[in-house]
Amino acid sequence: MEQKKSFFRAYLDFNVLYKILIGLIIGAIAGIILAASGVTALPAWISMFGTIFTRLLKMIIIPMIVGSLVVGASSVSPANVGKIGIRVIIIYLATSACGVIIGLIMANIFRPHAALAAVEALASGAAGKTGSSDPWSVITNIIPTSVLTSLVNETVLQVIFFALVFGLCLSFLKISKDERIASAAKTMYQIFDCLAEVMMMIVRGIMQYAPIGVAVLIAEVFAKNGAKVAGALVMVTIACFIGYALHIIVVYGGLLKIYKIKVGKFFKEARTPFITAFVTRSSNGTLPTTMTAAENLGIDKEVYAFSLPLGATINMDGTAIYQGVCAFFLVMSCYGRGLAIGEMGMIVLLATLASIGTAGVPGAGAIMLAMVMQGIGMPIAEGTVLAGAYAMILGIDAILDMGRTALNVTGDLTCTACVAKQMKMLREDSPIK
Ligand code: ASP
């Protein structure tokens, strides 16, 4: 009994990052061994441990967004909110659009595609999820007609919109001259502050479980895919990862240089959230780590408390690159041709919007890919060749998701640092000044 207790303690005390990395390696090795011995699917009772991890992350998403965004928006002083908000949103959108363009360039260079026969064999596994095809309705749909319905249906963009409006109004009421209103607003702020703190605590708990969840999910990916259609998928993976690397070097490196931020010092601090995002595949799950990095970078809390929760949900540069590469892969695999210029333009617009609407949880980007395909007039209907190709992408999603999430999180931190620098909101002792 005594020994068991101390093992548990030792487990809790061991650095969570290393624990998850070890889970990843164990999962990969187990998956390869399983695939080599002809086992392609894990028994349901084992795969349950992976599902539990994904569900736990999904569980926290809505309360996490509400808590952190209301607190974030209401912590910004009314004098700064407009200036910070506009700058953050513009830089987030611009970097995401660059991401899709880089993705499309990579896809055109590598031209990843699979043979149709191979695609057809997998067709039955396709999810066939589709979303809205009209980009303008994507914009109007951001405004909820019923807040409760948005919360219940987990319509992320609508919840973000309302949480921001709510938080902004709260920040004005907090400094009201009317004592009654100011004190009520402060109480309300404390309630949301507590909600945000509780959510952070739950996330830390989930991260203690993550090594087990990650091991199982990775074992599944390796067991399922084995050598099957490996070539095409390796090309997709290479195109995505070179795109991710280019984005870091060209877009983030360029931005940091333009804003005269010390690149080396910045990346030294950005390394921890980068690795955490890589192994957890969740921008939201990484949020506490990203916040700590921002604090260590000497960024004013007023900026990052607002921009990082927002970025974890709406700024997804890695997801944008992935959308560009995968849309090309799907069209090339199923129609044997590349993308027309008009289609590429549409993909840039749709994928930028899709990356905003992608929740910061594992695998969310893959669902949004279906929306992008619907938008360019190639809906993923069940049983079609396109659905088969889409299922293949879903098969390697865990691997692609690692890279794109790491990029998503690095993007949030980069943009936050740039806006803070521009607004002269870096602390005196900031190492990146
Ligand atoms: N997993 C990603 C994130 O949390 C979202 C995605 O699936 O693209 O940032």
C-alpha cells in the first residue's frame, strides 16, 4: 500500500512534458509492433483510454473559452481594448492567410496524391461531415440568435463572440462611477475569474492523464496505417511539416524582425509551449503553458490575458497550412488534377475562416477540412472516392495535428509579442526587448 502511494506521488511529481513524450514513444513502438503482427485495431477497452482523453479535452472547451475570454476581455482597460483587439485580430487573420498560401505552395511543389484504387478501398471509413458552403453565411453565423443554444450546441465562434462582447461591457462597468454597478461588475468579474481558474486546474489534471491517452491514440495511428498507402501520406506529411517549418522561419521570423524582437530569446521561451502543443495536440490544453511563457517574455498581462485565449481558439496558422495541403491532396487524388486559381482563392478565404472556427482541441481541424471541401463545391459524401481520401487523411491526423498545433500555439505567442511591442506593453525587464 505504502509503495503504491509513493509510485503515484512519483508519477505526479515527474515533469508532465517528459511523461507525455514517453507516452508518445511507447504508443508508437506498440503501434508498429501491432501493425507488424497484423493487428490493425486496438481492442475497444484499450482504445477507450484514448477516447477518454479526447473527450476530457472536449469537455473543458466551452467553459474554458467562456471563463478565459470574459476574464481576458474584461481585464483589458477600456482605453486599450480597441487598440489591442484590432491589432491582435488583424495580425491573427493575416498570418493565417499566409499559412493557407504556404500550404497551397507546398502542395503544388510536392503534389501529394493517392491512387484511386487505394482510396476506394478505404471509402467506407469516411466520416462525411460537411458544414456551410457559403463564406458570407460563415461570417453572419458568428452572431448568435440565442446564447443558450450556442452554448448547448457548442458553436464555438458564437460563444467567442458573446464572451468577448460580455467581457468588454464588463470592463466598462467595472470602472462605472455608480458604486452599485461597479461593485456588481467586480463581483461578476470574480465569478468568471474563478471559473477560469477552475478550468485551468482541470486542464492540469487532464494533462496528468495525457501520457496514457496519448500513448493509446498514437498506438492506434501506427497500428492502423502500417505500410498501407504510406507513400502518398508520407508526401502529405512532408508537405505539411515543411510548410510548418517555412511558416516559422519566414512569417514568424520576419514578423519578429520587423518588430525588432530578439528572435533567439523569443524562441528559447516559446520552446516549452511548442513542445507541449506538439504532444497534447490542443491549443486550449496548452494555454496555461503559453500564458507562463508570455509572462516570462515580459509581456504585459493586459495584452496576453486577452490575446492568448482568443488566439488558442481563433488563430490557427498550422491548421490553415494543413487545410491548403490536404484540400490539394483530396482534389488531386480524386479528380487527378491540381487546383484552379479560383479554387485556390476560395480555399484561402474558406480555410482562413475555418481555422478561426476550429476549436483548440485534437482533431478539430480535420472536421473543418470537410467544410472547406464543401465550400469549393466538392462535398465529402459518404461512400464516395473523395470520402475515402478524406478517411486516409483522418488516419494520419494525429501526426499532422501535432505539427499544426505546435505552430498554432507559436503563432499566438509571436503575434502577442509583436502587438505588445508595438503598443509598448513589454515590461522593463523583458528579455526580448
Ligand atoms: N489541434 C489543433 C489545436 O488545438 C486544432 C486542429 O485540429 O487543427 O490547435
